[in-house]
Amino acid sequence: MLVDAAKWTREDQVNASFEMEASSMNADAVVTITKTRKWFEERQRRFLTYKVEPNRLRRRYQYDEKRVRLE
């Protein structure tokens, strides 16, 4: 298994949103996958648009009978 992990670590990851690192722990193959900053920032931008949506809808429809959960 470590051979497979090492093989894919050496392969070029075209347009990948993650980085891989092969290693071993107690004779077991381990692949560490880390999301890149680009992936994180893209998701944060998308999150912010979803976060403002409830406020925008509340202002638009002036409806406040039920409170919207904002987390």
C-alpha cells in the first residue's frame, strides 16, 4: 500500500484542491490529504454569501414571525 501512496504522491495533481503526502505509521501506509488555501478561500467566499442571505430575505419580505437561526 505504501508503494501505491508513494506513486500517487509523485504524480502531478493537475488543478487539485489538495496536497498529498505519503508516510507510514507502525508498518501501515498513511496518506495525509490537506486542503489548499485556494480551496479554503473559495469556500469562505461562498459561505459569506449564504450568511447574508437570511438578512436579505428578512428585509425584503419584512417577515419576522419566526426567528431565523443565525450561526
